[in-house]
Amino acid sequence: MVCMIVITILDIYQRTILNPDINTRSNSKVRPTNCHVRNMSVIRQQANLKRWKRRVNYGYRWMAETAFSSIKRMFGEHVTARKFPNMIKEIFLRQLCITCSIK
């Protein structure tokens, strides 16, 4: 079951075009020794930072962090079961409670 969940998450990740992008320093340089993806990110950020932020949806992570934080406060972040199959059941039931509380 756990393997199936991981495969599903990886499948969703591969189907969506997710480009992890980090805001670089303002004095960043484009160098041939750097990674090509990083160099392209630096060029785009230096050309127009606002457009880059819109393009990569920069600044939206806080929403996900807030949601996870509130879920942890409501349902706890530790698993109390000791056996692995019971841990899976506990996590599944916790996710079910989270889903029901959102609706």
C-alpha cells in the first residue's frame, strides 16, 4: 500500500510540469561552471523579477506550510502505533479525518 502511494505521488509529479526554482541573490553571476538550469533562472530573474515570480508561482509556499501546520496542530504529528501495518492504518485514518474536516 505504501509503495502504491509513493508511485501515485511520483506519477502526479511527473505529469505536472513542476520546475523547482529558488530566488537567487541580486549579485548572482552566470558562469559556465554553474548548472545550466540555475544560469537560466538567474538570467530570467535579472531580466524581470516580477514576471519570474508570476511564472514560477513564487511566494505561494506559505499557503501550503500554513495548511500543514494547522493539520499537525489539529491531529498531531506523531504516529503512536508500533507495528508498521498499524502505522499505515493510523496514517490512513488520520488522512480520512483531515479530508472529512475539510469538507
